[in-house]
Amino acid sequence: MKSSATAALTLSAEIRSRFDEFSRSQKDVGQYIVDHLDEASFHTAEELARRANTSSSTVVRFAQALGFEGFPELQAAARDEYRRAREGEVGTVDLANPPLFPIDQTEFEAALAADHVNVEETARKLDREEVEHCVELIARADRLVLCGTDQMAFFASYMRHLLMLLDIRCEVVASPSQEGLAKLGRIDDRTVLVGFSAGRPHPLVVRAMKLARNRNAATISVSDATLSEVAKLADHKLFYSSNSPAFVRSHAALLSVVQALAYGVYAMDESAYSDRIKAFKLK
């Protein structure tokens, strides 16, 4: 068994030096870890497999090929290397920018640190042109429908609240109720549909995206999986990172995306929207 203390300093270098030895799918895993050491530190094996477009069993075999007992030991080495780099133990110490948390993080600090990484990853992967298209569609939509179930229903409702402050009316579909299906039934080519999903998308959201595509409606996906079926069906795609050491997905980055979209709409005509907000508050 490889020593985690030793692997912590040499993990990335060892992957590079042995890269040609790995299978094609293992190379995908290794390249991901080298390029995204901070993210690999907080992914589960399943999440890492999804990012590397492979299987979780391949991730485990990759860890074993490096001499670890399994993925948890590899992740511990990646996390330790990342923290040491942030602490300045690898490279030059930056006294002006001390690390957010010490190496011996508490569970609370680990969750906050993961959210910090999530927001950074989300910001890196968002395409400016794609965001501008989404903001323009939302601002100009004749009819706006926000579709999200379970936890995603909260974010759909929150987005509706933010847009209502700008006097932009929209509808939320949160369940396959008769009312919700009736709203989807009115989708046409003047509609903009925003579909929210986390992990495996709910069948209702997939159904809504397919219906919108068939009726030539504009579609936007807000998803934490680049390979999500909702994202594949959408005209425009916004990705957010949801990795967490906790027992549930993190939605900190999703909240940032929703608020940033609303602010983007507001910024298109700040003076006009300011008047609308004042008028709304007086209602």
C-alpha cells in the first residue's frame, strides 16, 4: 500500500511520469486529476467518473494502479497535495494571501471549502457569450417557464421571485400536476423554457425540454452535469458545480448563478428596472 504522506508530494508528478502506462479510460481520469487537483480533492468516485466520462470502477482501478488500496486513499493524497500547495509548503509562501482553512479542517470548514471550489469551478466553466444569450432570452421572453422539481423547485421559485421584482412575469412548473402539465401544454415558439436539474434529471424536466424543442421554443439548461440529458436537449447550457463532502449536493454555486442571471437582466437597463422595482414594492 502506498503511503499517503509520501503520495501527497508526488501524486501529480507520478501520474505524469506513468501516463503512457495507463489505459485510455485511465488516462482520462489521470488527466482530470492533474488538471483539476483542487476539484478531485472533493469529488466522490462517481462524480470524478462523470467528469472524466468514464465509470467509477475505472476510477478505482486507476487508484489501485497507482498503488493505493482504493479511491479514498488517492483522494486523501490529492487533497493533502492541494492543501500543501495552498499553504505554501509546495512552492513559495504567499503571506499576503493566507489559506482559508488549516490543513486539519473540521467538517464545517471542509463543506465551506468545497463551496469555495464550486463557485470557482462554475465561474471557470461558464462561457460569457452563452451567458449573454441566456440573459437576453430571459429579458425579452414573451412567456417564461421555469421547470424544476424537488430541491430544484426552490431555485426555480427563487428565480421567479427575483424576476418579478423586475416586473418580468414567469411561471414555475414544479410537479406533474394537472396545473403544471397545463402550463407545459401552452409552450409555443414565443416561450423560453429554463430547466433546472441536479444529477440525474427528473423525467418531468426532460419531458418539458423535449416538448419545448418540438415546438421551437428557446431552451436553457441549468445543470450540474455536463453530460446531463437536460443539457443535451437545451439550446443554451449553464453549468454549476455541486460537489460536497457532505451527504447532499451543494447548491451554493447554483444560487450564485440564479442571482447573477437576474442581475444580468437588471444591468441591461438599470434605470428602467430600478423604477419597476420601486413600483413593485409599492404594490
